[in-house]
Amino acid sequence: MTKHSIMVIDDEKIVGNMAKLTFEQDGYEVETFLNGESALARLTEKPFDIVITDLKMKGVDGLEVLRTVKKLYPGIKVIMITAFANLDVAIEALRDDVHDFFPKPVKIKELKASVKRALGEE
Amino acid sequence: MKIEHKIYLSNSIHILLIVLIGLVALQNLNDILTKFRFTVIAEGLNATFLEMRLAEKNYFFYGDVETFNNIQSRIDQTNATLLEVRPDIIRAVGSAKFTKLQDYLHVYAQLIDSIRKENHRDVAAQKKLREAGQDLKTFSEDITALEIESIGALIVRSKNILRVSFLAVVLFAFLFSNLIVRNIGKSLRKVISLTRAISRGNYPKIKEQPSHDEMGEVINAINAMAEGLHNREKEIIQSKRLASIGVLVAGVAHELNNPLNNISMIAQTYTEVYDGLSKEQRIDFMEQIDEETERLRLIIHNLLDYAKPKEQHLSRADTNQVIKKTLSLVQNMLNISNIKITLALAEDLPDIYIDEHQIQQVLVNMATNAIQAMDQGGELRITTRYLPDDEKIEIEIGDNGKGIAPEFLDHIFDPFFTTKEEKGTGLGLWVSFGIIKNHQGNIRVTSQTGIGTTFTISLPSCHKLGVANC
């Protein structure tokens, strides 16, 4: 069985690193990116199953990543995380068909459960 | 008086002057006409008198009695004419002269009559008649000559009156319009200097009692506008302050949540993948937690530092000296970054009244920003100048670095706004702005991407602040 692949985008390096460690232990394939531009470029080369993205980033931000992914690769599920506990943005993300929305600090267990739901494994 | 009314008044006075001049000219022309008419009549009379004298000579030479009838009929004719043109003559020469002329004619007629009746041909009668005839003719010719002379005088008078009135009208027009224009000009200059002050962010008023004309209304309106703008500015500053508190709170939440999330994720991952971690990795995890904690501590420290109401230690200071001291603090950084300093410090600057430490903090912040914007090296230009109209000094700090994108320019004074990725806290300019505002000054920024950024700080002179001995 092929591994499910997860893309993690966050300008906080630790988020990517920790997510990589914990998801790889669970048998996922994980690639991390520090900004939206490099992540979207990578998506043209490799299809991922899940994209976990931070909302507020310099340049291409989380909402733009979400919109681009939903437009070009509608099969990919997007999970949004943010340090902004702002309801307006969450609502906007939901309108754009985000799979899940987590405010920081994130509970890794919840994130894992969300990924499983997205993959239809639960 | 209103300008409108002044112009009406001026025009009315002009029209009145012109009508007066016209009436005087008309009167003169009438006089000339009357006198001219008289001279025409008088020429006729003179001719008749001459003929009468000729006839009289004929009688004495030839004794022709028929001549008397001829003279008599001319006398009757002349009397009739005199009666007929009496008003004209009286108007021209006056009734005294008219009566005198009639008297002369009467004497002459009586003599003719007596000579005819008594058929005198003696020398005495002849002499008497000749004298009376001569008197009549001379008097008539004299008044004619006098009238012709007075026509000349009238024409000269008319010419003089016209010349003088022409000068008067021109002079009056010049003086009056000058008076109106000078007042308008004075008011306009006040309005211009006021609007210039408003565009520099000052809101003075024209204090002199405005005149009761349209310019006075304009000045009142502009005073009201300055006051309105000032109030609006206060409201905007207040609402910006409120908005900036909101931005600050959201920024604080975001700034704190990121390291908190990092610590939390490290801890959770540590637990999850504990068995698979080497000793070094576990130590690395703990070190990362420590680093993130330090990041949190720094944020909190900065916040407290900035939030703390700072007591100002104000003293008189020389702007250029403050700049030089500040430069010695950043000199090393400038050298390392290969940045050249160009100073253009004005020598006539009045002292300012500042907390020197705080202003140095602002200048260091500006210099640091400039250095970071010129990662390939460049030029830092510092210029000072005095604006005597506003009693303000200006410090201009310009770099030729990468500049600030126009969409960011409105936000650079917002708390937690930074374009410097990891390097910036986003608090430097916000704090600088607060310090300068507390000094009753102002910071402006202009920037062009790829060309550079210039910050202009303005501070009131200590004289403007009313500090003693300034």
C-alpha cells in the first residue's frame, strides 16, 4: 500500500519539523515548506493527499494556498492552522471549502484525527 | 463696507462726476450759443447804424428831406428788432446795457425828429446829431467786441474744465480701485499664508478682526475651516489610536501564539516519538523549547517596555549634537555594513526641548532600519533645517536602500508590522512614532521601491514650547 503524502506549510520552522517527525512515525510521507510560493511550485511536480497550511505568511498566504489548491487540485484536502484566533478568517476559509481549521496552539492528536477523517480512514 | 457696495459707490461717483462735467459743458455751450446769437444780431444792428450815419451825412450834404424818412424807418425797424430780440440781448449783455442802447437810440431818434421838424441845417444841430450817432455806433460796436471776446474766454474755460475733470476722473478711478485692490490683496495674502500653514499641519487662525466685507466673510469661513480640520484631525488621531490598540492586541495574540504553539508541538511530538529519539535529539528538543521560551520572554519584555508610561526627562538640547552622539552609537554598524554618511546640518538651528535619551532611541531606530534596508551598502543622508514660520526643526534621514512597497507604507507605524522577516519585532517605528508625538512633533515618510526611503522628523523649537530663556 502506498503511503499517503502530507504537505506542511508554515513560516515557523518548528511546526514543519514536529509535524514531519510525528506524521512520519505514523507512516505518512511528509514534506515541509516555509512559504506558499515554494509549496505551490512543488504541487505542480507531485500530487499530495493533504495540505496543512499556516494562514498568515509573507507573500502567498494560507488563504491563497487554499484557493489555488481547490482550483487546480480539487481532490486535495486542506487543513488550516493559524496563530490568529480570528473568526472572520475561519468563516472565509470554510466558504472556500477548507477541510478543517485549527487555532494555535494546535493539539497534534486532533490534527491527526482530522487528517484521518480527510483520508476517509476513520 | 462690502466690496460690492464699494464698487457700486465708486461707479455711482464716477457717473455723477461725468454727468456734472456734461452739465457744465452744456451750460458753457449754451452761453456760447447765446453770445454768438447776440453777436449776429449786433452785427445786423451795427450795419443799420452805419447806414443811418451815411444817410445822415447825405442829408447834411445834399439837404435831401427824403433821407429823414429813410432814417426814421430804419430807427423804427431797429426798435422793433430790439423789442423782438430783447430777451436774447438781455441774456447776453444784461438789461443795463440793453437800456443804455435803447437810450442812445432814443436820443438819436429825438434829434433826427427835431431836425426834420424844424429843418435845421446849422452846424450846432449837425454836430449834436453826429455826436449822438457816433455814441450809438461806438457803444453798439463796443458791446459786440466785448461779447466776441467773452466767447473766446468761454471756449478757453470749457477746454480747461474738460481737461481738469478728465484728470479728476482718472485720478479718482486710480485711487479708489487702488484702495479696494489693496485691501483685497492684504486679505488674500493672509488667506494664502493660513492655507500654507494648514497644509503643513498647523491650524492657526487669522486673529485680526476681519473687515466687514466679502474678504472678511472669506476669512471667517477659512478660520472655521481651520478649526473644523483641526477637530477632524483630533478625531482621526483618536480613532487611529483606538484602531491601533485593536491591531496591537491582535498582534500580541499572534506574536505569543506562535512560540506557544511551537513549545506545545515540541512537547507533544516529544511524547509521541519519544522512543525513536536519540539522546542528542531529545536535548535538541529541550533546547528548542528554551529558545522559544526566550522568544516569548523577549516579546513580553518589549511589550512591557513599550507599554510602560515613560517619564520624560526634558532638557534643552542642540539637535545637531544629539545627531552626532547618536551616530557615534551606530558608527560601528555603519562601517561593517559599508554605509557612507552624508551630513547636511544647518547651523542656525534653535535649541529643542527633549528627552535626549528617547530622541536618540528614535534616531538609532531610524538608522538601524536604514542599515537593514541597504544590505548591499549605500549612503545614509542626515539633513537638519529650521522652519521659521512654524518654529520647528526638521531632521531628515534618508537612505538609498530597497524602499518600502506602497501598500506597506500606510502600516509601517502600526504595532507588530514588519517587513524584516525574522529580524524585526514590528515595534520600533510604532514606539518612535509615540515618542515623537509625545514631543509634540511629527514623523513623515516617503519611499520608492528600489530608490530609497526618507523619514522626516519635525520637533518644535524650545521657544515655540514656551520654555523660559529660549
